[in-house]
Amino acid sequence: APPGQTPRARVLTPTRELAAQVAQSAKDYGRYFKLRTHVVFGGVSINPQIDALYEGCDLLVATPGRLLALAEQRAVDLRNVQCFVLDEADRMLDMGFILAIKKVLKLLPAQRQNLMFSATYSDDIRSLASRILRNPANVEVAPRNATADRVEQQAYRVPKDHKRHLLAHLINDGNWHQVLVFTRTKHGANR
């Protein structure tokens, strides 16, 4: 298919909110170019997305599940992708998308440019990068595990089942009114 009929660039994102944001940014940045951008994600009807893909696009932004569903229906052809972007790779792994990522990679041509973005660079991310990237250039904003200069840190070694109680104690004892808590999983955040 000629350029513009099948996607030449692919961005894979973990959530539909991020997919919509990336697609909007691409449209804003590319408004003076003849760049057709489509976004596909789950939670909405698939038929309008199939119709849009039939018209062709240059840049396709998608979540893994919906992209694979479209591929199963032969509604998207990724054989002409020249650039593949894996956005928020750490969240992809946290959300259990590793198998979906592997399936998507099999749909892409062997020769392509890969870009991978991640807020953290854990061993799992390094492993994923080594599988999909060849001779990558690594750009880091700060050294691994570096902290901001104005952040005071304290560490508490407690059993896992005491973490919530310690957190509640620190909030109450410190009279903290605004607290940001990071957890590894959605289940942990809910608890």
C-alpha cells in the first residue's frame, strides 16, 4: 500500500487517556504537515475506528488490547510501520501488557526504528529494551535512583502488613494535609 494508506508510525500507550493525549499532541504539532493521525482504544465502539483506519493514516496511536482486536479483524495492517514508539513502558509492564507487547511486535516489520520511553528504568525495563532495541542511544534525565535536591528522605523497615498502619501513623503524627503515596499496583492503592 502507498504511504498514507497504512500507518508508517505507531505509538503504543497503556491507557486510552494517554492515547488520546498523544494523538492530540501529534495533531497539534503536525497541523502544518499532511499527517493523518488516528487513535484507537478500548471502551468505545470498534466500528468507527475500523472505518477511520480504512481511510488510511500515517500515525496510529493505540492501546495494546484494541490494537490486537483490530489486527484480529484484519482492520489494521502494520507491515509498513517504519517507527514504533512504546510509551510509558514501565506502566505497560505494571499493567501486565508484556504478552500484548510481544504480540504487537510480531505484527511489525523486522526493520524499523524503535523508541521506548519510561519514567523508571528498572531491571524489567532494561530487559524489555534489550529485546526490542538494537544499539540504543540511552537518554536519562537523572542518574538511576537519584533524588531531587530538596527532598528529605527517611526509610522505615517494616513488615509488609504494617505498611498501611505506619503510613496512617506518619500522616496523623506529622499532621500532614497533603500526601502523595506511590504503590506498585492498583490493588495496593485501593487498600
